[in-house]
Amino acid sequence: MATSSIWIISALSIALVISRPFKIPEFVWAVGGAALLLIFRLLTPREGLAGVAKGLDVYLFLTGMMLLAETAREEKLFDWLAAYATRLARGSGQRLFLLIYLVGVVVTVFLSNDATAVVLTPAVASAVRAAKVKNPLPYLFSCAFIANAASFVLPISNPANLVIYGAHIPPLFTWLPRYLLPATTAIVATFFLLRRTQKDALSPEIERNIELPALERGGRVALAGIGLTAVALLEASALNYSLGLATALTGTLTAGVVVLIARKSPAAIVKNVSWSVLLLVAGLFVLVEALTKTGITHWLTTLLTASTGQSAAKTAWISGVGVALLCNVLNNLPAGLITGSALQSAHSSATITSALLIGVDLGPNLSVTGSLATILWLAALRRENVEVGTWQFLKLGVLLMTVPLLLAIASLFLLPH
């Protein structure tokens, strides 16, 4: 009875997070589901706190990124970057699209997919306004899709990578030979598919005469802070230190320095950060803690071990595609947590582990709630008064998730074992 109740509450909570009825924020449904589990004693307070605690590194990571993004916004850094990118496009909508995509790759690789959603999306929104683009959606879509497609180039490119490997995340120079080819395949395939599907909506010509605004001292410090964060994350990854703590420290430091230089109240930055995202993540972690009690991890471990014994190649394909679809039902963080626990118990091969990680990272390109990055992207769009519907995203996602995913998993078998 308890097991079925946990599944019903968890499934309903996640469905409401995905559907967001009455435009009630996603975190309300996730926290509400977690509260119901505690109220009905399906989860003890200690177990609930343990679930929340498992997300500590992710909370720190998101806090640092959101502080960086809001600081940059306050200091008009996004407006400056937007004007600069639009000038480089030299009147071509296609060239602007390519520039935005390439910048998205760089931001995702070195700052994470959540940074692409939080930091790049407002800059792109400013760029398309400055360029007087008729339809901004193709350019904004590129932020969402590249945020997931490029999110396994490095361990730091996606917080989900941390939960898949847990304490056993490979060093940087072990990671690169394993994931560079599949990630490059996904990035290139996603670009060509997105450009093909959006070809008619891309502006043939955009504004050429863009005035480049002056970048004040605070904006320059914010830009330096973003660069410092990228360096700190690479260093932390190479030394196997906490990525969340590194991000939180550099983000807080950057915000503090900018506030002092610009002589502004920190309240202007703090009040505009989407703190509710942390509640959403905490709620999801509690739901996963409850699902673990139902025996799902043990069942997946047994299934993975048995399937691997029969055919490792077949297991890699089925598990990679299966977890990709699961991400769009559970969200990739909970799916990654469950998958990571099963992997660490099953002691799977590197190919199967890689296929599962690719599924967790690329799978969310199917739906608007597949990953935290896409949810953050949606939140950023709402701040820019842009709405993207669930069906509108899904129609694109069916193609832009499936083809790159299959190609990326196939490329794993070209690597030496």
C-alpha cells in the first residue's frame, strides 16, 4: 500500500510540474508532493532531509550561476553583448543564428547548460530586439537545444553529470577521450536539424546599424567574473573538487565586487534571482528519495546486470534510449539520481555508463520539462514576455532529440574499448 501511494503521489507531482496547470509555478507542485509524502508518513523527516541534502552541490551551483546572471543583467552586460553579436552578424539573420549557436556551445561547455539557460537566453533576447528580428523564436530555441546537446563535453557542462557518477566522476583527461566524439556528433547534428527546421522563420536580413553601448566598470567586472567562474570550474573538475562550491564562491564574489564598485544595494540583485528554482530541485530530490524506498534502484540494478550479461551492446542502446525517454517523465535530475544509483551497484561497463549519461543529457531535448536547464530557459523567456507552448517545443524535440541521441550512442562503438 505504501509503495503504491509513493508512486501515485510522485507521479502526480511530476505530472503537475510538467503541465504547470493554471500557470502555478513548478516548484509548488514539487514541494507539495514532498510535503504530502511527509504528511502521510510515507517518508520520515530524516529521510526527507537526507533527500534534500543530496542536492547540496546542485543548489550551490545554481546559486552561483543565478547570482552571476542577475549581476550581469543589472550592469547591462547582456545589452552590450547583444549589440556586439548583432554587429558581427553584418545584417545576416543566418549568421546571427550561427553566432548565437556557437556562443551557446562555449557557454554550455565551460559554464554548464544551466548557465546557457540563465545567462545566454537574456542576452539573445536583447540581441534579437536590437536586430529588429521579426520572429525571435529560432534564436531562442538554439539556447534551449544546445544547452542539452553540448552538456557532456566536460564533467562541468551539466549538473546531471555529477549525479550520474556521484563520487566516482572520471578525471578530465579520462572524460575527454570517452565523450568528445559523441558530444561533437550531437552538437553538429542538432545545429543542422535546428537550422533546417527553422529555415523559413529565420530573418533574411536584420538591422546593420547597431550602436554599441558603453560597457561600464561594473559590466566589465561581471564579464571577468563569468570568465573566472569558467576557469574555477575547469580547475575544480581537474582536481575533483566540488563544482557547486566553486560556482557559489565565484558568483557571490563577483556580485559583491560589482555592488561595491557600482555603489548599489545588493537587494536589487538578490530580489530578482529565481530562488524558487532551488525549491523545485529540493522537492524533486525528496520525491526521488521516496521512490528509492519502493525498490526501483534494486530492480534497475538487477535488470541492468542481467541484460549486460546477455549483450552489452544491446543494453547500451536500450538503456540510453530508455533513460532519455524517462527524463521527460521524471526530469533529468531525478532520472539521473536513480540511474546513477543503479549504475554504481551494477558495476556496468564504460560503454553502458556513457550511453546512460548521453541519454540523461540529450533526452531532455524532447520536452520543455525534461531538464532543469529547459525549465530555467522557460523562466528566462517569461521574464522577456515570450511564451513557448509544450506542444510547440515537442514537435521540434521529437526530431532534435531522437536523431542526435541515436548518432551519439552509435559513435560510442567507434571508440577503442
